[in-house]
Amino acid sequence: MRRFSDIMPKIMGMCPYGVLLLDENDFILECNHAALEMFEYTKDAILKLRLQDLLLSPAANEQEQEYPKIFCKRKDASSFPAHITTQGFSHQQKTYKVCFVRDISEEVSIWEQLTYMARYDTLTGLPNRSFILKKLQNLKKPVIVGMLDLDNFKMINDTYGHPVGDSILFTFGQLLLNMAPQLQAGRFGGEEFLIMFSEGSLSAAREKMQQVLFQAKKTCQEYGGISFSCGLCVYDPAMIGVDTAISKADALLYYAKQSGRGRIITPEDVAKRDLIYP
């Protein structure tokens, strides 16, 4: 057995994870070289600490996290995400714990990138269709929803090419992002966008969209400016489903297009014109 005890320090030195030996009060009794590099302490300094001294405050670590992790802190107070496994054991009537610490910064970074790609449209930076629909489906109180479509977008693509079309989509996406948190928007597909106002009346939402339309027309002037048509309606989760609300907004968008484009239409506008509204 002695020969194994002689080589154990070498084995621990080869371990890529940080290893901490703790007493029953979580004071650090021993550690390997990987732990010293991970936390950027000298051995004399780290042996004066408890495990809690290497972790962020409980409040910081108790925040809702979609990717399970604990945030550790280095000597310079910078932090990194980690996965920590602790195993207790007894030796000569004393209780100890071995703590294995694995830096998962790279894993978390990859996960965040994949999560972003799954939720956001890479061209406009807006939530994608599935993510904005999920937001709507989780709502418990009435909101104003709208369907918005850029006018004559196919003609822009055909005339100036798709790179210009992409540039216009990006510019318009940034315009919508700058309206947050008053206005939330997502790219529904192509040149069509789903928008949502969580506060305010239908008339207030219409006025705000008129302002957005005015600002949009001042952008991309070399291509005639950005114009859009929009249909707005009230979505009450207690009364109708998301699909019904979107269908109503889409029908209003159709009326906006038929009425000459570059305008925002609400159910009241349809009633004034004595049109049939679903």
C-alpha cells in the first residue's frame, strides 16, 4: 500500500480538475496544482481559506440559471462557472470531504451561443418566430399584438439584390430593438414581424407605431426609405388563443396593404369603413 501512497501526489498533480480536501468545517486542508491555477492562489494562501471563500455569494449563485452551474471566484475577485462535486469520508474518526471543481466556462459559452441561435434571428437580432410565440403563449394578461410587413420588399430584393434586402432587414430590426421595452418584436418570417405592447391602449399602440413608421421612412433613403403596413388588435389570453389573435392581426395587416400600404390598421378602422372583420 505504501507504494500507492507515494504515487498519489503525482496522480493528483496530473488531474485536470481542481481537487480540495476539506475538514468538517469546510476549511481547505490540501489541494492539487490544478486548483491553485484555477483560483490563482499560492498554496500557503489557499490553505487559510474555507470553500465558501472561493464561491460567489449565495444570492449570486441562487439566481435562476438555465444551465446548472456554480460561480467560483479567483483571488482577483473575477469569477468563472464551475461544476462542483463533493464526496465525504471518514478517516481515524474524523470527517473529511473531497471537492472536485471543474471549470465549465467553455461549455457554458457554447451553450449560450446555441441558446441564442435557437431563440434569436441572426440577421436582425430580434427573437425568432418560435421564441416570440412562446412569450405570447406564456402571457396571463391582455396585450396589444400586431403583424407587420415591410412594403414592396420583393421589389427591393429584385432591384438592388438580396444583400441590400438583408441590410434593410437589419436596419429595421435595430429600429424595433431600440423601442424596447415599450415594444417587443420578433421576426415572424421573411419581411414579416410580430409585435407586442404589454402596456397601454390600442390607440396608444397605434400612435407609437405611427412614430416607428415615421422613423423607418427616414432610414435607408438611398433605397426609398423603409415603409411597412401593420395590423393591431387586443389579445386577451382569457378570451382567445394565440393563433386566433395572430389571425386577427394578420387580417388587419391585409386591410392595411389593400388600403394603400404604409399605414397601421386597427379593428376600429375596419368598422369605420364598414368592412367585414373576422
